[in-house]
Amino acid sequence: MTAQQTDTPPHTTTTPPDAPGALARWGTWAARHIRPVLGVWLLILVGLGAAAPSVFSSLAGAGWQADGSESVAVRDLAQEHFGGNTSSAVQVVIHTGDGTVGDATTTGIIDRATELLAADDRIAEIMPPTPGVTVSQDGKTGILVAGAAADTDDMVRLADDLSDSITALATEGTEVFPTGQSMLWSDFNHANHDAMMKAEMMSWPVTLLILVIAFGSLVAAGLPLMLTIAGLVASAGALVLLNSVTPISVWAMNFALMFALALGIDYALFLVARFRDALRSRPDAPDAAAAVGETYGTAGKAVLLSGLTVLVSLSAVLLVPAPAVRTMAVGIMLAVVFVLAASFTLLPAVLGALGTRVNAVSLPYAKKQEHRSPLFARWAGILRRRPVLAVVGSGALLVLACLPVFGLKVAMPSIAVVPEDAPVRQGYHLVQDAMGEGAPGMLQIIVDDGDAAEASRTAAQTAGIGAVTPAAPASDDSGLTMFQAVPEVDPSDSAMNGILADLREHLPESALVGGAPAENIDLQDALDRWFPVIVGIILVLGFLLLLIALRAPLTALVGTVVSLLSTGAAFGVARLIFQDGHLSGLLGFEPQGFLDGWGPVFFFAMIFAVAMDYTVFLLATVKEHRERTGDATTAVTEGMAHSGRIIFAAAAVMVAVFFTFALAEPLPPKEMGVILGVAVLLDALLVRLVLLPALMLLAGEAAWWCPAWLRRILPDISFSH
């Protein structure tokens, strides 16, 4: 077939239409009952919307821990038996340039800080700067420790409340900064939230512009934003309500914001484009409700399958025993659920009410725009003539981009992830300058009284430990003793892993080692341990969903495996940028020498979900045309012609949304924006529009082969109308 021939729709034989399926009937009903649908959504948005404004102030700020780990056990014991001297305790760093800690000026500051902190019931015992323990050798820097009497989330809220008041205690010649783990998460959350909100605001105008270009109509372009707003308001309110039952990380809403926008646009693009095509097929008697029914009987199945694939991918993340990671997945899943709900209720009702007015306020070219794209039909013709070249070329580029993954390093974030002028970072560096590199990350050791002397000697002789503080007995009769070991390296240094392992191996059996660095290492170990399990679950469940929908084992397998290439390529690029520092000057960040530890687990699930989103749209359209024509090769051509422009437009929106986060100052949103943006770009351009269709062209009818026994088991899902 020539390129010219591929632009002409193939001749198809007409057969009596089957009875409309459940989704088609549902779409028709919703299109004819806009008032009850809008009434229900009004109740949802008013009810959940009332809670939504407090979402960022209500949600939890901590949760970065491995539940059940040794370090969490140490924190719990320290809070119960040692006056709250835990990793979540508030530390106030006082540094004087003229005098020494203990003179009249610093004593006055310590007294005011003690009064300020003691007035809050989230503070337990307050320990003033102690020579030999929390005062530097030159006497110019001291640390006041305010013990934690509340859980880690409440301690982060306390840091939010008191940070400015503590900083305001400074006088001329004397600096005062709050620091410690709770203050770190407070400043970290604020910096990242502000950056993500700015990025969201930047992305909306760009998104609207792309949608107007894609649809050619202001009214049609507004429908994806309607879905997004409805999904965001509902999910924000639901997260606030859920937070009253169990702590939900504030990061859950940050990610929900981004994914609601991306998926809301994806789903609306696919559905609205199909609806407009259904209307055009009825020029003499445009029945909006019937067009909606046709839309949901075809494209609706693909959207539902896509949403289920996203939910399945993210549900695997719930296995990680880290509250922050789990609840981030919950936030995205809630956003997906509400966007899906709006896509299957609110959108068909509005489409039914609009009818042909969906094309209102159109640009001139929009009147000639058809669902079937001649441009992508011609592109499919090129792939059809050179499928081997397409597979080899796109595959080689993707594999080349994947190669750096093998040198990827991950770790929990260092102090560099907060802005340089953040109080916690200034206090951190004051402590390092005065007391040594490892002083901000002391390791806490709790041991039975009888083993305390041996444990102290062993810790002091451990390589990498510079000093050991005097042992302190518990404040009750628990029979426990606690002391702290000061490492010789920065808390984020990779050598800390070996130091912690040596301590745990050689200390007496009753000893437990914790502290902020240990909590980070234990969390990273948990993430590393669960990563292959999560990858396996996501791949298997993604394959099964495609198999059920397509009834084609080879196509389901290929569709699943090629998604790994774009995922691996994105992490390969991430290693070059964030670990090795390439483009760091252009992007404006200081490389840590590793990727933040939650990246592989969380970003893999997100990237795979988005990749499968495009896979479903393409393969569902290809299957629809195979059902119509009975020819596998023609089906690929027509599938590309009918879905290529939608995939391209959806990818353009996602890349624009994600890359705006690359402009953020803090590192985590920058990592997220670059990794997800690169993943979507590579997946759409090289995988969905080149590699996957070329592989299907090479496979021919074998792509749709299914053994008889499996065909009897699987449901018969048709994507044609």
C-alpha cells in the first residue's frame, strides 16, 4: 500500500449493529439527565469543597520512615523514656561572635527560647546547651534541645508554628536558628509546596493554549479543565477527611494536583475527540445523546481500562512500609478516582447538553478538523514500509538512554534540598562548622543499663565515629541508657551506611541504633528491598489488564515490556543530570551525587501508569479497527490515524506540565518534572508512535493470536460500535 492509499479509509462491510453495551447505555442516560448528574456533583463539590481549602495546612508533614525498623523503635523509646530527646526533637542553635554560650546575652536568649517552647504542650523536657555534649569546644555555639511530646507530624506542625518566633530571638552579634529533623521537614515541605504551586500556575496557561490548538475550539478546550477542577476539589476534600482517620502526607496533594491535571486532560481529549467525530457522522440529525452513547461504548472502554491500569500501578506502592510514600500513592489514586468519576458522569452530561455547541468559539481551521488524522495516517504508511528500520532505530535510541541506569545511586535527600537561606540549613552548617561534619546527624544508641559501658566503648572504637557523649539513664525505671555517637562524616555521606552497619553488628545484643541518619538509611533499605517486588507486581497486573481487554497475549506482552524502555530511559537521563551533574548549571541546582531515594519506587509507578495510558489508547483503537476490518495491518494504520493526534496532544500537555516543575528551585520537584517529562516525551515519540506500531506491523495477525482455551476464559470486550 502506498502512502497515498493509507490516507483513504478502508472499505468495510456493514453488519447489523449489536445492542449497545453497558457503558454506551450509561453514557446515553447521563447525556439525557444533566440535571440529576449536575445536582449530585454540586453536592459532592460543596460537601468536599468545604474541606478542600484547608488541605495544605491539615495534612501531615512527616512520615518519611520505615515502619517497624530499628530506628523507629529507638525514636519511640527515646520519646517514652528519655524526655523526648528523639530525632524529631526541636533543636535551637545559638551562635555568638563576640562572647560565649552562657554569658548574659546568650543566657537571655536561652531563657526566652525555653519560655517559648515550654508554653507548647507538644514539647517534653527542655535540655539547655551542655558543655561537652551540646556546646562547641570554643564555647561560641550551643544547641538547646526541646524534646518531642507528640508524634512526628505534630512536631513538624510545631516547627511550622514556632520557626519564625525562634529566629526572631537573634540579637546583634548573636545568631539563632531552629534546626533538627522536624524543622528540616517543615522547611522542605514549604519550599516544595511553594515551588509546585508556582509550577502549577505556570502550567495552566500553557495547557489551555495546547488544548485550544488541539481542539480548535475554546468550549471543547475548556472541558478537560472542568474535569481537572472537579477532580481536584473532590480529592482535596477527601484527603482532608481521610487525614482525620489516618495521617496523610501533604505531598499526597502535591502529586494529586499534577496527576489530576495530566489524566483529566488525557481522558477528556480521547472522549471529546470521539464525541465530535460521532456528531459529524450524523450531519443530518445530530443526536447528542446517541453520539455520547457511541463515544462511551468505544472510547469509554479505553478510558476505563486506562484508569484501572493507573490505579493498579499505584496500588503496588502501598506495599512500601513508609507512611509518606503510601499516602502519596493514595492522593494520586483519589485524584484518578474522582477524575474517572467526572469523566463518566459529569462529562457525558455536559456533552449531551452542549451537542454541536461543543465546537463553539472555534478557530478557522477547526471546521476542517476530523478525528481521523491524514498526517498520522501518512506516518503509519511510512512505518508500514520500513517497520524493521523503525524498530531498530527507536529501540537503539531507547536502549542507549537506558544504559546509564546501571550506575544509578539513590539515597535519602541531603540538606541541599532546602534553599540556602532556609533557617534549618543555616543552623545545620553552624553546627557543622563548630562541632564537626557529623554533628548535625548524631546516632542515638539505647541499651540495657548492664551493657551501657561496653556499648559506649565499642561505639567509641568504631571506625567513622569521632566522639561519644556521656551515657544518660532513663528518666524512669525502665532499665535503659542512652548515649549519642557523633560520626566523622556528613549525615548524607554514603560512608554513613557502613558506620551504621558496623555499630549494629558489634554493639551488644540489647543495643538499638537510631537517630535521623539511621531513619533515612532504614527507609532507603526498605525502598530498595520493595522495589523489585513492586516492579514485578506492576508488570504482571499491567499485562493481565491488557490481556483481558485485548485477548491477545503477544500484544499484551509487547505493550507491557516496551513501557519498561521509556521508564528505563527516563532514569538513565535522571542519572546523567541529577547524579553526574550534567545540565545542573542550566537547570540551576547543586547535584547531590545521587537521586532522591523515593524516586525509583514512586516515579516508576507513575511513569509506567502514564506509559500504559498511551498504550491503552493506541491498542484499544487498533483493536477497534481490526474488529471493523478484520485486517491486522490496516488496523494499525487506522489506529494510528485515529489515536496518533490525541496521543501527541496529550503528551504535549503532560510534557508542558511536567517540565514547568523543572524550573522550580528546590530539587525534588525539579527531579520529578525532569524525570516524568523525559519519560512522557520518549514514550510518546519513540514508543507509542514508532516502536509499538512497528512491532505490531511486523507481527501481523500473530499480534492477535490467542489460544482457544484462553479465549474461552477471557471476557469478550469489543471496542467497536
